[in-house]
Amino acid sequence: MTQTREQQRERTERGPLVEAMRIAGCEVANDRRIRCPFHQDHHASAEIKAGKDGVWRFRCYAATCGFSGDVYDVRAKIEGKAVGDVLTEARDDDRRPASCPTRKPEPAPVATDEPRRYASIEAVTRRLPGLEGVWVWRDTDGELVGWTIRYRRPGESKRMLQAKPDDDGVVLKGPQPPWPLLYLPKILAAHIVILCEGEPKADIINAVGLADVAGTSILGGAGPQKELLTDVKSLRGPKVVILWPDADEGGIAFMRAMAERLWGLYPRPDILWIDPAALGLAGKQDVVDFLRDVPETERRQRLQDAIDIAEPWRSTRPTLAAGVRQNTEDIISGKLADAPLAFEQLRVLSRATASGIVTLLAGPGGSVKTWLLLLQTMIWFDRDISFAYLGLEEDRTYCLERIQAIQEGNIELLNPDWVKEHPDEKRAADDRQEAYLHALGQSLFDAPNDAMTLPQIAEWIRRRAAERRRIVVVDPVTAVAPVKDCYIADRQFVTEVKTIARLTNTTIILATHRRKGGTGFGLDDLCGGAAYSQLTQCILWVEPHRPPREVMALSPAGRSHATINLSIHVAKARKAAGAGKSIGICIDWPHAAFRESGVVLKGSGND
């Protein structure tokens, strides 16, 4: 029989044969390992390949089957017709004869997996045996997305096909996700939506006609990951969504996955769950089995009874908002309270000692950063707040001597000439403070003889955090051993200590310096890599005033003139609203006393 050009093309291309196999009920993922759709094939006994004549053929090697043939043989097998009849029908579309009968074309045509285009959906369905239904899918704008086709060959189980519009025709290919839900206009208009696993189940629910109730399904029924490929925004609250799974493990598992997807919607709908067992359903039974044999006059009440037993469903997975709720409770209980600072207004404006953050205390050399940090250690010690201080520039004795001066209120204790002239007073101070210094000194760590590296400091911080120290201080981080790729090392270090702080609710305070040649008090004036300014949560700049400045300061008592010899600028405060503000500090050096004067008002001498 002479072939038309179209018949010759279809026989010598892979795509039409693959499409025919799909209609027959099998998916071709591997040309050499295919489950034959024409018998119960448990071992992938078939293959498709092109012969020497260029024709693509299917062949089953099972002894009980043995079917083989090209695309027209497969179509004839599906439709239960003779091959000649199928060829005759195909010639109606193209009567142009090929240049030669069945000889291998020269040159051989390029194989393609493009699906065959049909003139209409009717052209697809008229070839299918045992057609049971065609469902139309539309998007929120009412545009046609595709079709689902269900058919059943005599004596066999149901088969499903998907089709979509393509140019001026139809191709057997599913639409691109995200897929709309079935009967979208009904869903949008209804208050109660019953979600089932297949199109016939949605149909039987809608046929009952309960007021304000719509049945729907996802495209093609249940399947792995289909809940993620379906557009469920139409089910957002204040709707009530009832999930009705089939009575089998797969159906229940799929509906649970769909429930989790709905749980993530906002506004969240009210999600209800129908337990198939509570309705007496088992062995893959579904809503169709529940309603099919009930007289139509009783179906409304039957469906209403099922709706009435639906139970509220809640996700058992940790909510992504759990951290917010936990923080709320921890703040209320005091578990996440800021550690105290010597200066209350500074604490409020900066929250520099909030749990789980990294704070930088920056300043030029000689700007009393160490004094401020040692003053803080005394406050934490007095309030039983565990801390660890690592001094990289000076040893423990150096730190304890300054703590003694603050405790005694006498800066002369640090003056060797004064000590030599007042030995009894110094010894008396030593006696008074010995126990205090010994106890507090256990949280002060000596600098080693060799400069520490950033990884060593990070490990030291990790160990202190593991000891449940509430605050860990490194003074200063700029005293580390130099490295070649310093900016990379800085970013690795800051990232690591930031993670330690977050995971342990520890406050990590790093003292640092102004960069070489810097003159300002901004983020770009910090020593080291950009990671210090980018990744830390709070940055405080210390600016000494020599001579002292006269400013207007705002404190809880109101505005007042103040003489300050130190400003602490809040350069960054992610957990507070104080960025850009400055706190004036008055230091009474003879008595080693520090007092907060208030927020320095702009234009008052501190610009």
C-alpha cells in the first residue's frame, strides 16, 4: 500500500510512536526498558528502536505477548481495528503519495520527540476506546489550560491522558505547572470546597447541589509532589476546605501533603479532614463509592452527613513562626533579657547586650575602650551574670588593677609614685579587694605569649559559649596574628562567631580600632574587612574629648547642660532605634567614676 508523506513521516520519527504508547497506557522513559501495555508486564519486557529502514517500531519480548509493530500497528491495537483501516483513516488527512513506498528515505529524517498535533480535542477522543470523560481546566482568567481524558479499554483498568491547546490544534501533553484546580469558577464562588483526588469525585459532589459547596480536584488526581505543582491560592481564607482522601495509604498520604500546603496559605483557610474509615470506606473506596448507590433524593443528606463529621486539621510540623513565639515567651519570662550596661540610655538605644548578637566596640587607640569593658565586667559580676573576658593586649593583673581602682574610687592606686608614698593605703586596698578580685578574676583570661589567630579566638569563644557564659568579650580583636588573605579570614571569623552567638544566645563583644588613616566614626572607618561592619548587629564608637565638651543632653530627667569627656556613638543597632544617636559620658578620673549624661542633642557641640 502506498504511503502518504504524513504516514512516512510518522513511521520514521520517534515522537508519534512514543505518543501512541502513551495513549496505550505506558510512559517511555528508557527506549530499551518499557513495560508493555498489552499484557501484565512486571519486568519491562519491551523496547522501541529504529530499524535499518528508518521506521520506529515497538517490540515486546515476553513469550505470552510478542506484539511488535510501528506506530500504525500500535494505534490499530489500541482501537481494536485492522491496520489497513487505521491507515485508510490516516490518509484522509494527507493524500499526497510519498516519493517511494517503504524504502528508507535519503537522507534519513531527523528524529523528534514533538507530540503529534490534532485538529481538536474531539480528534483525540474519537480514537480512544471506552471514553469515560473529558474535563476542561481553566485558569483564574477563564483561559483554557488543558484537558484531562479518561478512558477504559474492555476488561482493563482506567487510563488517563492529558492534552493542552497548541497553536491552532491540540497536543497530548500536560499543561505547564502551576496547575489550576478543577472548576475554578465554582471554587471562587463557594464558601466550602471539598478537595478530592480525581475529576469524577468532584463531579458527583457538584451534582448533589449543596448550597455554597463546590467539589474540586487537582489535575489528573493524586501523585508525588503534585501538591507543590498545583496553584492553591484560590483556597485561601476565609474559605472552609474539606479534604476527602481515598481509603488507601497513598490517598491519605497525598491529602496530608496537600493539607500541609494549605496550612502555608495566607489568609489560612479553615482546614477540615474527612476520615474515610469514619464513613465505613475501605480498600481504596472514595466519595463516588459513598454516594453512587444512594438514591438521588437522599444524596444531599448523605453528603451533608459526611461534611458534619469532618474534623479540624492542624499541622504537626514546626511552624516557621515558632521562633517568633518562642522569643516572645522568652522575653516575657526574662530568659532573653538584655544583659545590663553601665549606661541605661545606651542600652535602650543600642541593645548592645541583647542575646545572640555580635557587638563591636570601636575607637582610636587610648579611647578608654578597655576601661569601659572592665567597668561592664564588674556590673555583670555584681549581678551574677556569667561572662568571659579575653585581654589580648594586657594580662589579668593589668585588668584587675583597674578594676580595683574603680572599686575603690581612687585612680591614684595606678600611680606608682603615689603607691610608693602611701604603702599602707595601697595594702589596705589590696586586702579589702582581694576576695573580690580573686572571684572576678576567674572570668578574666590572660593573653598568651604568642599572638592568637582568628580561628583560635573563634574556638576560644566557642568553648566559653559552651560553658553557658552569657557575655563573651575579646579585647581587642585587632591584636590577632596577621594573615595573608585578611579580608577572607575576617569574613570567616565574623560569620563563625555570629553563628555561635545565635545558636547559644550569647552576646559576643569585640573591641576593635579605627582603620589606619581614618578620622571618622562611621562603618567605613573600622579596622579590618567589611565583614565587621556588614555582619555584626551593633557597632558602638568611642570618642574621647580632650578638652571636655559642653553639650545639651537629654536624660529621663529632661534637658540639661552637661560637660562630657567621652561620647559613645551608636553607629549601628539592628535591634534598636538608636542608630545615629550619641550618648555623653562624664568621667571623673580622680575617682575612676563613669556617669551617663544623656543623649547628646544635635547642634550642641557634638556634631
